[in-house]
Amino acid sequence: MYLEHFQLRSQPFCEHAAATGLWQDQRMKEGLARLDFLITMGELGMLTGPSGVGKSALLKRFLNGLTPQQCEVVYCHLTHLPANGLMKLIVTQLGEPPRRGKDRVYEQILERAQRAEGTLLLIFDEAHLLTSESLTDLRLLISSALDVGPPLKILLAGQDSLRGTMKRAQHADLLNRISVRYQLRPLNKQQTTQYIDFQISQAGGDVKIFGEEVKDLLHDFTGGLPRAINNLAIACLMQATAMGAARVDQDVFREATAEFQLQ
């Protein structure tokens, strides 16, 4: 087992780390600042980035910093549902049985926002999967919430294709209501090195386990996407253990990446 081989006290490169143990870089700080603005001053926010870039990590850190008095959050990732089903799911997650009829479901959400102790924030993860009808419903919901206090706020988080969807003519009104936008980009080469060192250090290991040249190769192979870095770094650790190597060098890296060459 590579944990024993490299004398690690915990699993590095964990996909579901606690919020307090998440890597934070300038990208994350900028993203958090924008999400904090959404809570205090904004109405509708949009967070985009490629799959595996760290959107979920950013959301986890953001939500970990909120208090119940400040914000009540409904998180929804089943965004592929039909529009009616999505609105009903929101009401269900608010702890109420959905009423009959879409108009009454709208009213139910707005009434719930009025009763909230703080801001009611609806987060739609994987928002690039939202149907056009669902996006129209969200526009109507936001429009109806103008006189609601405490305010109702919405955050759309999804892959880069969401930006293209929002630019379509039928969603122009919704796009114009977006007050907070942030595109989370992949790690650059320096950030990738820092990220790998952080993960190894968090697990109690020596950052020299990965050679400097291998850290560069990891960045080039993965494009700086943290999820891809996690997967390949673990493969490297397992390969080094199988080979009895004391560190992950270029030979270990080549063997490990052979598993990722699917074509």
C-alpha cells in the first residue's frame, strides 16, 4: 500500500476533503470574494469552469463560511430534471410539500424566502444541464423576488458551455440580471507544483516524493485540472510502490501514464 510505502498518515489527493483541508490559491480567493458579494449585494451569480477545475471545492469552502443566520442554502445538482420537477424539488428541499400548479410553487418559494432568517440562496450545480424552460422559470422567480425581503438569490454553477447558453437571445433577460460572474480556470504550472506539495504535506509526506520535473509533467499531462492531477498523482504513487521506487521520477511517471492512454 502506497500510504505505508511513503509513510503517509492519510490519503493525499482526496476528492472529498473537508472544507478546512482544501487547497486555496489566488483563484479560490477571487472566487470567494465574488460569492461573498453575491450574498451581500448581488441577486444572481454565475460560476463557470471546465469539469474537474475545482468548482465544487470553491462552493464547499464558500458554504463552510456561511452561518445559518446569514444565509439559508438550498443546493440542487439534479439540474437535468424537467422544469416542473426542478421547482418541486426546491420546495421539497425547503421542507414543504409542493403545491399544485407552477404559479403556486413559485409563490411557495417566495413565501419561504420571506420567512427565512437571512438570505435564501438557491444553488444550481451542473447548471449547464438546465433546460431552457428551467432557465426561464428561474428568470421569472428572480423577477418575482424583487420586492421580497430578505432577498432570494440564485447561483448557477456549471461547465463553460453555460456561458454560451446564457448568451442565447431567449435568455437575454436572465443574463442581464447576473451581478456576479466568475470563471474558474485551471492551475498554472507554478500553482500545480504548489498544489501537489500541499496535498503531500497535508498527508504527512515529504514534498520530494514527486520530482520537480514530474510536477511539471503532471501539469502538462492534466492541463492543470485538479481532479485530473489527483487521479494521475495517485496512479504515480501506486506505480512507484509497485516498482519499489523511493520517489516518483520520470520512469515511474511514464509507467503510470500508460494506464491513462485509452486510445
